[in-house]
Amino acid sequence: MASPLRCLVLFFNFLFFVFGLILLGIGIWGELTMSDYFELAMLDNYGINTGPRLLIAVGAIITVVSFFGCCGAWKENRCMLIIFLVLLVILLVLEIAAAAVAYNNKDKLKKDLAKEIKSKIEKYKARDRDVDDFQEKLNCCGANDYKDWNVNVEYKQNLSVPDSCCKKVTKACGKNALSPVANNKTLENINQRGCYQIVLDDNDKIMGAIGGVAIALLVIQILGIICAIVLIVRMGSKKEIN
């Protein structure tokens, strides 16, 4: 008959395995949700594609680690349990370190991204594919809103925004969008929401899902480590008695 402690380790490993699959799923969902961003040259320096791919890798590693824990507890194999414990501790340390680095850098990355978008707008020349692709794919205009194009001398003089700001892109569709007397028809065809906020909103949506799973996973890992240590010690004591 299985001991309660052994059953507990198996239970925690089952939860660990499930959360590994959830992280894997969130990573794939993030990869699909953020796929448009990965092709944008403007975001190359911000590691937008790193998060989802890292989650896929972590999810896969967790499922492998949980296998060692399940096998070790089920067969009462002390060696496999020790491997499971070491891997679990390493994973826990790496997760905490990654979370700390991400938390410390999040505000800097946000500021840098906002500056990058505004700088690109200011230096924009007609048919700058980096900016045009960015605005067309995200259905946005400017950093905070379409009025940010006032910082570009050429477009400020012409009272216009690039055609890539339009909901339906046609030649000269952004003409007179910055005019104080721009009519409703002109503005209705302009994506008035800024690109910066769209990137942040999509990123926050994914990070919110990751945060909830990560906290639950952290608790399970700590409890799993404690139970594994106790089980390994008890198995060692039984071996000495025998």
C-alpha cells in the first residue's frame, strides 16, 4: 500500500505536469497572438518573441521533470527522486531569477519602446516599410494616437498622416487628417489609436495569464520540493534499517 507521503508527491507531480501543459498552451497561444509582432523590424530589439517561446520551452521542461518525480515516487527509486529534486530546485531558481529580471526591466522596456516609436515617426520618410508595416499590421497610428505625426516636419506641414494609418489603405487616404478642420469622413478612415498602447495591451494580456499560472506553479514547486526531500530522507532511513 502506498504511503500518504508517496501519494502526495505523486499528486504534486501530477499538478506540476498539468501546469507544465498549461504553460505550453499559453506559450503556443502567445506565439499565435503575437505572431504579427515577430515580423516587425521595429520590435527586433525588444525580444517580443522571446516570452512565448520561452514559455513553450519551460512547459516542455516541466513535463519532463514531472516524469522523473512520478517515476521516482511510484517505483520508490531514490536516484530518480534526487534527479527530480535537483531539476526542480534549478528550475525554481531560474524562474525566480527570470521573474526578477523581467520585473526590474519592464518599465525601462516600456519607456524605450515609446521613445523608439516616436523617434521612428520623427525621422519617417515616405514608404519607410518598418513604420508602415508596424501601423498596417497593428491597425494603429502614431505612438499614443494619430496626432503624434505632428512631430514629423513634413507631415505637420502637409497636415497629413501616412497612408498606413488608414483603416482602408488607398493613395493619399491620410491627407488632411491633422487639419484642425478635418471632416468626420477623413477621420473615420484613420486608425486613431496609438501603436504603443496596442503592443502593451496585448503583452499585458499574455503576462496576466502567465502571472496567475506562475504563482500557482511556484507554490506547487515549493511544496513538491519539501515532500520530495522528506520522501528521499525516509527512503534513506529505511535502507539503513534494512
